[in-house]
Amino acid sequence: MTNPQRLADAAELQEIRTACPHLDATARHVHDFAEMLHHLRGDQLPDWTDRVLADDLPALHSLVSGLRRDFDAVTAGLSTTWSSGQVEGHVTRVKLLKRMAYGRANLDLLRQRVLLAP
């Protein structure tokens, strides 16, 4: 995309956000959450949830309600560098192997496929 096109797109986006305060507030909150996630700033989560609840944004209120169900775990997840990505990848691989043999094999074959698969 050329620089003039990028400037035109940014101006159009700004015009849309100015015309729709709910969209602007939603974009701001989502951006702030992404920054918190990217920079591992879980300590900012309580302030972020308070700011979200102060706006009339039912979809984000639902998100905050879900986050508050296990607030300590969410805060820890936003604060630590640990990731369960590798474990989730193995779980996905095992589920794929299981689905491939569904109805055609028993647990012994599945076990062999899981243990011998690369």
C-alpha cells in the first residue's frame, strides 16, 4: 500500500471512529487490552475492567464478566512469560490421530500411533 493510500485509510478510519463513539471506545479498550497482553502487564487489568464497565458496551461487559470468573488466573496469564502453547499443540495432534482412526481401531493402536508419531 502506498503512503498516500495509507494516510487516506487512516483518515477514513478516524472519521468513522469520530462518527461512532461506541466503536471508538471499543477500539480503544481492545487496543489497551492487546497492549497489556503484549507487554505482560496483568497488574493493569483491574483498572482496564473498571474503564470498560464505565462505558455502555454490553459485549465488552460480557467479556469482563467472563474474566472476573477467574480473575487471579487471568491476571497471572497476563503477567507471566509461561505459555501452554506447546502442550496444546500435542493435545491437538493426539486428537487428530484419534479422529483419523475413529471407529476403526482400539485404544492399543491409538497408543502406538501417539507414541510412534513424529
